[in-house]
Amino acid sequence: MNRAELVENVAKTTGQAKSEVTRTLSAFIHTITGALSKGDKVTLVGFGTFERRNRKARTGRNPRTLAPLKIAAARVPAFRAGKELKDIVNGRAKQPTLVLAKPKAAKPVKKAAAKPAKKAAKPAKKAVAKKGAKRR
């Protein structure tokens, strides 16, 4: 499956427009790439972990001439599959059915109906102290 097929399948599953799914996928990839370049680890529980690993410098061989080559040290991205993903791929577990929460419909904005002007409120009456009441 390539990127276009992935976008199409996600759009069909979620009911979103392909353009919106494309933007979301691009943002997802951009975020993971940025985190890996900083040295952060990205863990998606049940799916797997994206991380950056350091590869040491080593000596290799040119396959044509068999001459030794120096291969420089490098940082490489790595993915480690989670248990749930491994079990589904190996057939030990079934892929659960996808349950998507329905998006909340925006509530229609009600325009305030013209209400008649209220009469001015009367000032509150002061409480009158009863005769013979003790003060503290």
C-alpha cells in the first residue's frame, strides 16, 4: 500500500475528505520526524515505537573490488512493533473492529429574539430591626 492508497482507505473509513486526511497524515509524519530528529521516542501503545538509534563507524568492503571502506557513524530511525501489532500480524489475535466516535454536530446558533424592554427594578427594602431584639 502506498501513500495515496492509505489516504483513500482512511478517507473511506472515516468519511473525511481526502484533502483533510492528506493534511492529517502529513502532520503526523512531520511530527514524528521532528521528534526523532531531536532524539525523542514516539510510542503508540499497541502499535509500536519509533526511535532514533546511533550506528557506530565501521569498516565495510566495496563489493566490486573488495577494497576496504570506512563507513561513518550515523543516526538512523528505527521502528519496534508493539505486542498487539505482532500478534495480529502473526495470526495469534484478530484485528479488532474499528469503532469511530461520531463527530459532534455543531449546534445551530440561535439569534436572540427581540424581547420587550424590562421595567426598571424597584430598590430593595431595608430590613427593619424588631424592637426588643438583642444585639451581639
